[in-house]
Amino acid sequence: MICIKYASFSGFYRYHDEEPDHGKELDGMERELALELVRVTEVAALASAPWMGRGNQYRADEAATTAMRAMFDSVSIRGTVVIGEGEMDEAPMLYIGEQVGNMNGPEVDVAVDPLEGTEIVAKGLNNAMSVIAVAGKGNLLHAPDMYMEKLAVGPALAGKLSLNDPIEITVRKAAEILNKNVSDLTVMILDRPRHQKLVEALRKVGVRIKFLFAGDVAGALAPAFPEAGIDMYVGSGGAPEGVLAAAGLKCLGGELQGRLMPGDSREYDRCLQMGIDDPLKVLNMDDMVGKDDVIFAATGVTPGEFLGGVRYFADHRAETHSIVMRAKTRTIRYVRSLHYLPNKAVLRDVEARLARTNS
């Protein structure tokens, strides 16, 4: 059983009945693809959720990745993973260049994070989810897995701030545009030692800070959801998560600016080899997700800023809460699904495969 709630974005959310989508398809992307992608993130979330609170982030990530890879075989695309997750933490990633889909549909770029927040799941904390972004071939940023400096905002601030400005100026500009006192602004940032100086600057200027233990994608998307109460997201996190968040923000009318942070000359040279002429330039939305249509899908594993987590019920059932968005139409679908787990052949196959691998 699936209950779908629709929303249209125009500065705030209005819930309404489903209307026909008459938008012209870009790059061969089909409307049906959106819900196909939800099925992929759902199964990845269901595969990793049993590892919640068990202290083994590797097994949680392995389960999500294996399930996502298997479920992609049923999706009607000729997809290439152009930005993935796993090199920095040696996870069992869907690697850059991997082909996904059944090879019968449109040719697309794919950005993935089968389990965004592996440590979150291991510790039973909030904001873990499975995420996918898909765009026409050549649209998604093709970059190596490394850190990225980020500034993410909602629709009210989109196009009005600059990552090049000192954070003090950025905050004051935001307060003026939003007609708020600086002391009433809420800025979200990952709780990491590398952010100490940034946190000190934010506290000196007087904003409120909401720390995020992990969940870089959810954090960057939060400013576009009024109910989250976040005005902007700052700091550094993974570049793959930056591309995924940029895809979501494009659908929501928000904005993410990013700047890659090569850790050494080898990483810098690798950026050049992958076609990034200036690895240190500020990347805008077009640089990261292109000018054409984008589809973003995510399913919560643990509860978060805008998604519920996987919940288990009697009679071998589990509930998932997902979001799927399309940039062209700005349609936002929230999908609640109730799954009868014994009928999930993919999950059984994944469990058996992992048992053989780890025996």
C-alpha cells in the first residue's frame, strides 16, 4: 500500500490533488523514472535499517550498496555513476564509471549515496538516508571523492549570497534579505574539529548554531524546508553529498555553492584529469547539476529533518518514508510505503549474498 502526498513549491508548500504533468521531457528522461528511483532508495534503506544501532557502519553501508546495485537492474535507464561515495572511507561503493540500469532507457548521469550517514546508522542517530540524483548525460559534476566547502540556502536567499564572502558578511546579508535580526538567524554546520574557526566566527557575529553530527545531504537541504527552521548551511563535507544536495535544492528552488578542497597535489591533478579546469573555483548550480532536468529521490533510514526513518511492525511489515522531486516541474512527492518483507526477493538475495561474502 502506498500513500502519496503531493506538494508544489512557490516559496511555501501547498498540498493538492495530483495534476497531469504536461512538461516536455528533457534528454529522454521519463516521468515514470521518478517512482522507479524511489523503489531503489526504498530497498537500500530497508537493507541497511536492520543495522541501526548495531555499531557496524561497514555492514550497514555494504547492505545498502548491494541492495541499491541489485535494484538498479530493474530501472529503465542506461546510467553511469559519475559521482559516488566510498573512496574516502573505503566503503563498498558504487564506483565512478559503474554502469547501472537495465540499459533499455535514456542515457543518464547518476549520483548516488546508498547510505548517507553510515556512522549515524551504526549509532542509531538521526538523518541517515539513501539518496539518488539522475540527470541527462553530461549534466552532473564529474569529480573525485573529496571534501567540498559549501554554502546552501533556501529559495529566499538563492542567488543573493556568495561563498567568496567572509562568513560575517554572508550572515549580515542574509539577515537583511530575510528581514531578521542576526541573532534570530539559525545556521547549521557539521560538528567537526575542522570547523572550529568557522564556529568561532559565527558565534562572534551572534547567530544561533545548530550542530549536525552527520548527514551532510540532509543538512544542506534543510534551509529549503521552512519547517526545519534553518536559514543556511555552511562548512565542508563530501563533494558527492554536495552534488546530491545541489540536485535536491534545484528541485526546491534553493541553491548550493561549492568549492572543491583537494587535499594534496595528487587530488588537484586528478581534478584536472577529470575535466575540471580550475579545481578551486566556486561551483554554482549549473556546474554541479547542469541546466536541464534533474530527478532527486531519497528514503529515510533513521528519522531526520524532513523524512521519517524505517519503522517495523508486526506481521513482517516495514514502513518507509521517501521524497522524490523533479526540477523541471518543481513537483515534490512524499511517498509512504508499507512493505511486506517476505515478498522482497531483492532483500533475501542481498542477505544471502552478504552471508556468503562475510562467512
